[in-house]
Amino acid sequence: MPTISQRGKVMPPSPIRKLVPFAEAAKKKGVKVYHLNIGQPDIETPKQILDAVRHSDFKILEYSHSAGNESYRRKLVEYYKRFDIAVNHNQIIVTTGGSEAILFAFMACLDPGDEIIVPEPFYANYNGFAVEAEVKIKTITANISTGFALPAMEDFEKAITPRTKAILICNPNNPTGYLYSKEEMEVLKTLCLKHNLYLFSDEAYREFCYSGKHFSAANLEGMDNNVILMDTISKRYSACGGRIGAFVTKNQEVLDATMKFAQARLSPPSFAQIAGEAAVDLPADYFDGIKAEYQSRRDLLVKMLNEIPGVFCPNPGGAFYAMAQLPIDDSDKFCQWILEHFQYEGQTVMMAPATGFYATAGLGLNEVRLAYVLNLEDIRSAMISLAEALKVYPGRTAIK
Amino acid sequence: MPTISQRGKVMPPSPIRKLVPFAEAAKKKGVKVYHLNIGQPDIETPKQILDAVRHSDFKILEYSHSAGNESYRRKLVEYYKRFDIAVNHNQIIVTTGGSEAILFAFMACLDPGDEIIVPEPFYANYNGFAVEAEVKIKTITANISTGFALPAMEDFEKAITPRTKAILICNPNNPTGYLYSKEEMEVLKTLCLKHNLYLFSDEAYREFCYSGKHFSAANLEGMDNNVILMDTISKRYSACGGRIGAFVTKNQEVLDATMKFAQARLSPPSFAQIAGEAAVDLPADYFDGIKAEYQSRRDLLVKMLNEIPGVFCPNPGGAFYAMAQLPIDDSDKFCQWILEHFQYEGQTVMMAPATGFYATAGLGLNEVRLAYVLNLEDIRSAMISLAEALKVYPGRTAIK
């Protein structure tokens, strides 16, 4: 029997999905499980964009241009203009989800053994793409006590080696919800220019900012050759299943290399490009309602968390995630236990153990990530269950 | 300015698409260009499967299961059963096109520096995925004089090294149209079992067989742990833009590793999974009409090619490609010249130079690939233009 690859062996399983069997078992017992574990919004996909697909009347489901339909890329130019991001349609490559934009950035800019610095905790799937591209993720630690603000410049400087090729951020951040300030973005610019690094900026949650304004990496002056935006329609329009994202840069050499990777996989999905194109024409106030909804969820979640004895949750500025410190011994054990051995009035909660978002062993043991993708009533019920669970969890630790 | 990666530099541009600017220039001059260069069928996508998407009535475009919707995978089990391929739904991972199935196979089974043996000429994009995965494609040469039959077992044996992990075939073949016989498949089985190799079998064109019956790698007995099918709905249902394929194997270890890669990119596109699922329910005679159409195109194309003095085109058994030997000095030059400097009654032809399908330098210089994805009338006109072009091409060589 032939052996599998080393990378197939070291590839980490999804930390978000590994508890699924326990959630399924709980449901089979009749327990209601509140899913705060995964960033699948419950918000309906705008009818206009689904209808655009439903009313499409082509006869052949053809390959699109490898960079995506030109009409869609021109629409995206309009979209970015709203954020004062001046790009033309040839500086945009439509990708199969934000996932492929990440993979393309790693492939086009780094070689095996090269290093990317990422503040931890970080989106766990970056690990997966790093394994595929045979590049190394080196983390510097952000702390819950500062709400996961950007680590100090010295921490970055210490981590930089001759193999460092890029800094990768997610802004606003998944999993912490932290929204980087203009000043923090300027720190990253200084670092990238000084050390000749790419700045990979995953801005999947650009619109979802509640405290403060989003400052895009693409708005950093003098960084045209360094910045690569990794974007997606998934969260923005609750269109995760479309698998449409974008790779955006003004660096022509990177664009040329990336186009070759894009050509090898032929084209991004055609149906969802129609949806993405229609999305740019949504009414200007589309996000107002969505943002108000998420903000009230955040406010309720954070308030209820901080009311539980021994729990601390910094107020996240954006996205739809919060990281909470709990009085527990081990978040993996706790998140499994609450599904396997706990229920309160027939209900329990599924959360993501924070350990999966840290590369440094031992970190995140008393933290969990909660995605506030449920309505207010469900969030309230979930927080009541969590509070009750913490009262009886056998691995509860003393409150510091 | 940060430098791009070495793999970004060595990544080959698409040999099929590099002539696009010359075709566009010809069209701007008012010349009609017959596109025989690319495998985008002109056959209409079955209305039933487009309607399945158009009539979908979900409210949230959610992530699907990372392996694809279970309902679709269960439908695919039915589909494979029609070819006596007995797999269950957990042995199928729905991919983003056949492209992703290829990438997953390379990633899950090979490490950087490992080798795959591929008979040349071969589908050029295998190169791209090899560059991404940092694996090496080693070719052994199939010859136009045998119609591109499988090279002799000794040729494979000579190419096998301690780093060889897999043999990769496309059956029926792109670009040659060759349909491997059961006996040839048995040769591959012998080789794989003797040397403990994977057999990657790209069966994108499984249904399109005109001379002889398709024998799937999945029907080779005793090869459950060796065989990986790389599949796609693109050509089968003229649904190239859907970007839905499948990775199929009974090797549990490979499935487990591949699922981790699948989870990292979250899910395959949702809309086209609906189309794919509906496709399995197309009437049993769906392919009869399509096959008859392709066969008459093949018959006309091959006949007209062989009637041109100095041209030789073996009769391809399947797919919708033919490779023709022309009395020319250099197929790259010729395919550019015919777009740039030639027209016959306001018409010309776009073809793919065969050099892009060979890894061995110097091969394919007098061969072109023609995709018979146009109707009979267009094929006739295209062949007339080609015959005229060969009369006046300055780089014409003596007829052997």
C-alpha cells in the first residue's frame, strides 16, 4: 500500500469541526445545541443576489475568464472605490472563496521554508494553506488583556529572520474580533518597508465594524508593491456557499505569477460570480441593518459573558467573533464536556476551543471563541446555559 | 519591493491561452476565428440541471459539508454504479472542479521532490499543480505513429526511481483522444503493484468513447489502495463553469488526509452541486445524442485532416480532441502565424501548439491539438482554412 505524504500527515484537522460528532450525539439525545462554534451566519442571503442567479438565462455554463468575468471585476472596482481603494479590474483576480486568495498569496510570494509572521490567535485554516504551500507560520502572541491589540513592534522584529517574506493579518480579526487602528496599520507598514515584506491582509469582515472605522491595508501609502488583499463575499453577503473571493494587489509581478496559478485551475465558479456582481448593486443602506443586528448581538453576548463570575470577554470592535476567558482547566475538554455531559433545560452550547487558534502550545487553554451568528433570543439562552455549565464543570478553576 | 516566489517564476503559462491576444487581434480586424484550441464544448448544458439551480429555494447560501453535500455524494454513488464502480458516499470528496481533485491527489500522496510518471503528450495543467505541490512530473513518450498508445512497460520501468510515487493517466486522453484498453490498464496495474505506486486516473471524458469501451482504473481488481479517480462534471454535462469535480478512492488513509485539505478550503461551490445532483437524474439516453454528435464531428475532422497533403491524424477513440501532425517547422510559430498573418475568405483557425503538451524539449514541434467542440459546418470551414493555410505557410516543410 503506497504511503500518504508527510504533509498529509502533519496537516492539522479543523479545530472548529472536530467537536461535530459530540454535537451530533447531543442532538440525537434530544438536546438543543446552540452553534456558536462556526462563522456560518444565520442572516439570510439578500434575495436580490440569489434572484440574479435564479433569473440567469445563459445556455452554456462555460468557463469564465481565469481572473473572473470582466463585468464582475469592473463591478468590484466600484465596490472598492467606496472604501477609497483605487484599483483597476486588472488588479483583481476573482478566486474560489477567500480560501483560494490565501493559497494564491502563499504560492505566488513564498517558497517552501519561507516564513510568514502572524499574530496569534489566528484563523486556523491559515495553517492548512501553509502546510499545502510548505511555508512556515511563525506567531507572535496578542493578549486577551489588551483585547488582542497588535503586538509590539519589537515582538515582530524579534520574529523576523532572513526567511521571513510576509506578515499576515485578518482585520477585523477572526477569531478575536479585534479591529486594527490606523496607527497599528502604520506600524505594519513601517515593518514591511524596513524588512521588504509582503503585507497579506485578510479583510473578509471589512463591513462589520462597530467600534471605530476600518482602515484597509490597501489605503497605506507607498505600499502598492507590498500589500495583497485577500477578500471574500462569504460573510459580507451571507454567501459562504458561493465560494467567491478576490485576490487584489497593485504589484504587477505578483499579479502575473498569480494569473498562472489561476489559469491552471481554469476559472472561479460561474454561478456565484453572478451573485457577487449583483451584490455590488445592493442598496447603499444594506449593511446598516445587518450591522445593527450584529452589534446588538455583540453587546448582549459580551455583557452576559462578563456577568458570569470568573469570565472575561474584551469588547470586539468588528467581525462577529468574541474570545472569552473562562475559569476552566482546558478549553478542549470543556467544549467537549458541555456537549457530552451537560444540558440545562434540554439545551447546551457548542463553542470553538481557543487552543486551535494558537500555534504556541499551552496558550488558549482557558479561552473559547464564540461566533455571534444566532439571534438575540438564542444568544441569551446559550449564555444562560454556559453560565450554568460553568457552575458544575468538574475542571473549573479558581477565579483569579 | 519583495520578490515573488521561485515557483511563481517557473510556473508555466497556459499553452492553450497564450495565443489569445493574437486571436483577439484577428477578430478586431474582422476575421472569423474558429476556436479549436480549447475544450469548452459548444453543446448546451442540459436545461434540467440549469433549472435545478434556477428553481432552488433556499434562503441562505451556506457552506456545504467539506466533502460536498451528502445528498449529492449519495447520487454520485448511483452514477458510479452504472460503470460497475462500487463506492460509498464516504469514499467521494466533491471538489472544486477536476482541478482541485488533481491538486488534492498531489498534496495528499506526494511530498516535495517526489515524482509522478505521466505519458506525454499530457494535459498541460498537470504541470501547474505539480509546481504548486513542488512535485516532479517525469514523462515517457507516447508516439503519434501508434495513435499515442500506452508506452511499453520497459519505458515505465526505466523512469521509476525511489522517489516515484504515482503514475498519472487521463483516459480517454486529453490531448490525444486515445482510449486505453483493458490490457493497457492491466499493465499499469502490474507496474503500480510491483513498485507500490498510486494510479491517478483522470476520467473527465469517461462517457465520450467512440471506438471501444471505457475501462475505468476503479475496475482494476486488487487496486483499492492504489487507485484515485479524478473526476469532473465539466465536460460530461457541458458544465465547465460550475467547478464541480470529485476525488474518489477506497484508500481510507488517503481519504482522511484529503478531508483535512478539503476542510481547510471549507467547501466546494453550493450552486453547482445542485446542478451536479440533478445531472445524475438525466434520462438514460442523454449521452446517446451527445456522443453521436461528437462522433460525427470526429469522423469529419479526422477525415478532412488526413485528406490534406502532408497531414496525419490518428483516429482518436474518445474525448473530443485530436492530435495532428502537420508539415510545419514549429507549431508555436504556425499557430501564431495563422492568427496573425493568414485568412481565407475572412476566416482562420485557432489551435493549440502541441509543444505545450510535451515536457521533452523539441517534441510536438510539428503537431497541434484540435478540440472538436464546434458544429460540423464550422469544422468543415475550419479544415478548409487550415488546408489553405498550409499551402502558403512560409515555414512549411517537405512532406515525409
